[in-house]
Amino acid sequence: MAKAKTAFVCNDCGADFPKWQGQCGECHAWNTLSEIRLSGPASKSASGRSNGRSGYAGTTASVQRLEDVAILDLPRLCSGFDEFDRVLGGGFVPGSSILIGGHPGAGKSTLLLQTLCRLAAQQPAIYVTGEESPEQIALRANRLGLPTDQLQLMAETDVDAILASAEALKPQVLVVDSIQVVHSETLTSAPGSVSQVRDCAAQLTRYAKQTGTVLILVGHVTKDGSLAGPKVLEHMIDCSILLEGDHDSRFRTLRGQKNRFGAVNELGIFAMTDAGMREVTNPSAIFLDRSEHIAPGTTVVVVWEGTRPLLVEIQALVDDSSLGNPRRVTVGFEQNRLAMLLAVLHRHGGIQVGDQDVFANVVGGVRVMETSADLALLLAVVSSLRNRPLPRDWVVFGEVGLSGEIRPVASGQERLSEAAKHGFKLAIVPKGNAPKKSISGLKVVPVSRLSEALEACD
Ligand code: TYD
Ligand code: MG
């Protein structure tokens, strides 16, 4: 009998190694490696890498020409939320597997329950709950006034039982909430360990592919925002989506991280209300809930999210620091970027904040990952430092380079149109984004250096 092959897998990041070692070579965590069986006579493991050739010697796989592959043009299933469908690239593709990640309390279960109750009216759907009891789910569905007559509910964490029920009921949509609690009796590794999660997910995705079922897996994320453990899942699923939002904000954003059937940079925006998740169809208007009185330190930027512009308000607070090492705190921005921009402000704008604490925030719990907010952030800092507000109908965008130049950003024209649509009167933009034709109601001030932008605000 051949000796069973084993590997050592990191429980944190999922990297694997042929030998045990104290520290993971990938993520440098200590004591996180555990042994898993890859292949061998006694193994029933369905691990992604257990396709050891030895057991299949003699058989050949069928080969066909690419053009001969039959393309099944199955219609996508609509989730009932336009914002969700957009992130998916136009709805759920039959046979695909989707991973929805997010912090506990982000609203994953709520969003999926709402989606499934509606989908179940048209096609058979099963919601597998491993974390909440059926009573809790039923209570929530009733409170939200969802149609409950069609959805099948299963409180189960054993993957074999889930698959057996799915075989019997033949659902078109199968939700497993969450993949972290699913385990299998036939696997030797501990429940909740990376190899269990990976093997169970592999069995479920294989089932989805074979039967054309839409599989939706819920996954938790760790503190640093990466999917806990199931980083290893990302290669086997078709679509990975993150539901994000601050605890103290009711807004939630749905962002694609990987999508085999659509673009990944789409953003869906929801609000968590007392009637469950509601989609926000005109996000700019919400993030811009501006009062009459404008405080110093706020600016409005037009960011580009996926295929549409979004107006968001940026706030900065600059205050005398009592610390030897002044603080640079950001919410919704990258902190290093703020530090870099402050250095550019000093060097090329002649404005010194070395002895000041600087706090920067994006209103509404949105995360801005685009460099187009650079200039707006710096103008907010200067506005707070000088205690002088910018007029409330000004909008700013542009990337700030290390030599103090203002660089153009993509889709300038659409950003300006969005600002004009929301009643903004003046836009400070990179010279490269200055429109060829004038936009009615909007005065455009093109700038090519940071100093010009600062002059425009004087
Ligand atoms: P939940 O969907 O259970 O989050 P997850 O599955 O991502 O852990 O959402 C729980 C949070 O949402 C909880 O903090 C309460 C809040 N919530 C509302 O505000 N309104 C509602 O209608 C519901 C159902 C939940
Ligand atoms: Mg949940």
C-alpha cells in the first residue's frame, strides 16, 4: 500500500508546506501549521489537491476542441436588488459559486434571507443555517414581512447531510450560512480548521457545477479584513464579494473582489434599516446630506465607483498636538497616503502641519480607495487648519503627485456632470480633466499644481 501523503497547511492564510515548521513562510504567523492528508489509501478527502494521479492510472480524460464546447445560455437569476445584481455582473449565473464575506453584523444573513425569500417564489431554494436556529430566521423573516411560504430552511452543519438533502430537493439556489461552521465526518481534520473548510467548500462547489445550482457561501472576515481561513477558498469559487460598513453607520457597501462573470470594481450600496437591507438608488444624495451650515474642514469629492460617479464628503480636523509624534488618523482612507500628502503639502504648498494632529474621515462610512480624493483631502486639511470653510457648492477632485503636480483622473467629464446634476457651482479639477465644452451651471477651475489649487481657495 502506498504511504499516505501529507502536507502542512497554515490555519491563517492557507499556504502549504511539505514539512512542518514553527512559523508560516507566507504570513509569518507562529504555530499555525497543521497536518492534512493529501491522498492515500485511507483518505476520502475531497481536498482540492487530492487528485493524486496514482489512483486513476490508465484512465484518460476526454478532450474536445474549444469551439465544440456547448455553451448553455442559461438566464441569470436576479436577486431582486439592482445593487446586488450589478455587483454580480447582472445576476446569479447558474452553476456558479459565490462567497459573501463580511464582519459579523454586517448584514450578510439579512441580505441573503431577503434575496432567497424572493427568489424562492420562482425557483426552489434552500437556506442552510449553521449559526442561527430556524426560529431565529423565521422570526426575522416575519418581522421583515418577507414571503415565507416557499423557502426551504435547513439547520445543518454536516456537509454530507446538506448535499444529500440538496440531491433530494434539487434546489436552484443553495445558501450555506456560514461555510466556517460546516464540517464533514469523513474528514480527519478538526472542524473549523482550514482544511475542513476547504474540503467542504470543494464538495459544495463541485455539486453546484455538476447540477447547475447557484451556491452562495457566507464567510466571516478577520479583523484585518481578509476572509478568515478561506483565503484558500478564493481559487475555487467564481465570485467573491465583500459586504462592508462601519458599525455606527447604517450604510453598507457590497464590493466584488473576484468575479468570473463580470467586472470586479462595481459597488452596490445598501442601508441597514429596521425593515432589513434597503438598496440606496441615489447614493450621492445620501452621502451628501449637507446641512446649511458648513464647518471648516469639509470638501466634496466625486469618486468613481465601478461604472458610476459618487459624490462623497470628506472631513479633516487639524489640531495642536500634545504628543511628540503627532497623530495621523484616517477613517475611510489609507493612512500612509495621508502622511504622504501632508509631506507634499509642506514641501510644495508651504503649509506645515508637523506639530498638528490630523484626522481625516469619509462621511457615511464609505471607503475611498481612489487617488482622485487626494486634492479634496488636502484642501479639507488646509480649510481646517485655517479655520475657513470652503463654499458649500464647491467640488474638488484630482490626484496629487509627489512633486506637487495635480494629475488627471479617469472619467473627468462624467464626474463633472454628476457634480452639476447635484447643484454644485464650482469645480477645482486637474488641467487634464478640464472639459472641452462648458457645463451649464458649473464653473470649472483647472489647476496643474498644488499651489494653484491653494490659491483658488484663498
Ligand atoms: P446579520 O444579517 O445577522 O449580520 P451577519 O449575518 O453579517 O452577521 O445582521 C445583524 C445586524 O443587523 C444586527 O446588528 C442588527 C441589524 N439589523 C437591523 O438593523 N435591521 C434589521 O431589520 C435586521 C434584520 C438586522
Ligand atoms: Mg449571519
